[in-house]
Amino acid sequence: MTSWDKELPSGSREIPAASLGRLTIYLRALNGLGPDAASRVSSEELATAAGENPAMLRKDLSYLGSYGTRGVGYDVGQLTKRISDALGLNHDLRVVIVGAGNLGRALAGYSGFVSRGFEMVALFDVDPLVIDREVGWLRVSPVDQLEQVLESKRANMAILSVPPSAAQELCDRLVAAGITSILNFSPTILQVPQQVQVRKVDLATELQILAYHAQRVRDPEVSSESRTPRTG
């Protein structure tokens, strides 16, 4: 059977970024199996559900101390807990959103955060026409009260959805208030201390990458030409 008896030692090797990203996909696939699913899942079944390669899946799970036995599979409950523990999802994850524009309001109302263990605890903006309005289960607070609300709500993560001109100043305030994990939707590079983790989401860049791939599908000649070396 799958061995989970070897606990990760203190200070064990860090999980590579690519593997970390795939672990979140495996967890989503495990959660999607539903209550009526079998209690065990093979690496092939889980990889198929996650859209990944079985060999890659086994390598990624090895960072958790998982050494599955061929033909038996993984215990779904144990594997779910192990990945959740590795990702830090079994702690209180209390998130504030700074910026109550269209994107900020959409993020505040997204139910997928709650189902994955993230609690949205506050929403901020500078616009007097927006402050005190209710968005989902949150009431928009003024940015002037950022530090007080962060403390009272015991927030430990933040989402930035503000114009580039305001992003760095607000980031500095978040960091000074003790926030060390920031998801940045603002199209700018934030300067932060080494201990602060920032993940940047640039929707325009993602669309540009999709446009590139769409062009290759739409116009095979362009794709072929890009692969043909030119000689001078």
C-alpha cells in the first residue's frame, strides 16, 4: 500500500515552483472526485483527472514523501490531507482585497475561494461612492482604515486590484502591517522585502500568449515560417 509513514523532515527540500503549481491541480482533481468515489486512486487515474502525465505526478508527489506502490494506488483522504498540509491550506487563510473596482468586486464574490479554504474578510477602496457598499458578504472599507481592519480581521494574505500608480504605496502599507503573501493583479512590478511572496497575475499578458497560439492554429504558414531558419 502507499507509504505515508516517512514524515517530511524539518527543513526538507523546497518544492519546485512547477511541481507546486501541479500540486494545486492534483488537489483540485482529488476534491472533484466526489463523496461517492473510491477510497483509493491510482496515479494514472489521478493524472488523467488532472490532465497531467502519470510519471510527472509520481515525481511531484515524491516531494511530499509519498512512495506509492504500483497497482494499489493512493488513499484519497490521506493524499488530499498531505497536499493540503504541504500547501499550507490547513491554516486560517484570511484574505483582504484592496481595490473594489470591477475586478475586485468579482473576486470578492467568487465562491471558489471559500471552497478551497480562503476566507475573504475585507474589501477596500478610495472612492467615496463605493465605500460602505455591500459586495457579497463584505462591506467596502476606506483604504484609510487599512491597517486597523487588517489587525481586527487578523488578515494574513492580500489581493491587490488597483491602478499601477497606487500599487506600490498600498503594497508597502500591507507589508508594514505584516502581510507577507500578496496576489497582484496590478500591471506593475512590486518591490518587496525578501520574506514577502508576490504572485503577479497579468490578464493582458495571458491573452497575448493565447493570441500567439491562436495565430499558429489559424495560419499554419506563419507557424511553419517561424520554424524555418533563415540564411543570410
